[in-house]
Amino acid sequence: MLSISLREKKSSKEDTLNDAEVVLDYVAPPVEGKKETRMSLTRHDLKTLDEGSYINDNIILFFLKFIQHQLLSEDMRKKVYVFDTHFIAKFRGLCANEYTREKCMKAYQEMRRWTRTVDILSKDFLVFPIHEAEHWSLIVVCYPSRLFKQQQPASGDAMEAEAPAQPQPTPSIIGFDSLEILQKSYADMIKIYLEMECQNKRPEAYEEMKETGKIDNIPFCQMIVICC
């Protein structure tokens, strides 16, 4: 359960636009043995919710973590990994805004520590918040775990064995954006990161991935999000 606490409000005299003052703390419990997530929101963070302001990264990350830890079931929570709001910006900077394979592979060597302790290829959903030109968008990689052969459960009886196979989800990448400015190059960059993760953490499966182009062929589609 997400633990949220509001700091005690100061007197009006002390409450003089101290933007650095922490007004909200929250703690998200650990997932799969990871350390608990601790975040604080300041007055400045909350002001970015005002009309006409630009929402900042702390608010975005808080909202995504709130959804993951408060609204999802415990089982589903373990299948989702939310990347830091600075991940894509850092990766993009290391690529020098040139999303070539060579540039991205070199950038991965600097970025791999961000996912050192988590197997993102075992997840069902990878969430990437993206900030560009004072605008937030989102990319979700769906079912990267399905890139690999799934172990078939042992059949219980003849009736179960004869039952028609249920359709299985397939990997895809979905972009969510209200202004339709999300570039496909972000998805291509993420694909290369996944490929390098496979080479680094699952070398036995990497050659098949490379030969069949499973990661390169993950489809990308963009959804228009209407903000009311």
C-alpha cells in the first residue's frame, strides 16, 4: 500500500512562497525485493499543476508510481516497470540526438546501470515517460516477455489437452500523445535498448533474436490522447 503523508501547514507568515518546502511525502513498497520508492513533492512541484503551468517531472513520476502501487493488483504490479522521467532524456543526450544503431549501442554502455538490478525483458509492460518541447508523452512497451518462448503448462487431462488454444498477446509499442508530435525514433531507440539488454542478460537467446528480427519487428502505433 502506498504511504502518503502531508506535512503540517505552517503559519501564514512562514508560508511565503517557499517553493523548496516539502509538503507531501510518499513511500511505495518494494517490488520483487527492490528498495522502497521514496519521493517528496514541494510547493514548487504542486504549483506546476496550476492552470497555464507546465507539469514537472516529479508530478509525472508521482502519478505513474501512484497508479502502479495504488491502483494495480499486487500480481500486476510485479509485471510493470516504470522508468524514471530522466531516462529517455539521458539516453537521447548520449546519442547526441542521432538515433543510429551505432550511437544507441554506444549509449547503452552508459545507460545499462539504470536497469542493472531489474530484468525488464521479463515484464509485461515497460512505461517510458517522455518530455520534449515542454510537452509530456508516454511510450508503453507491451509484453516484452513474449519475445521469448513461453513454457507450456503440463496438460491436466484429455479434455484440457483438446481445448482450443487461447490467443496470446504479442509484443507491441504504443505511444500516447495529445499533440501527435511523438517521434517514432523514440520507439526505435527503445528497441535497440531492449536488444542490448537481451545480449547482455540473455546471451543464449540473443542470436535467435538478432536472426529473426523479433525486436526490430515490434510494431509501433500512436494513440491520440484527448485532454479535457
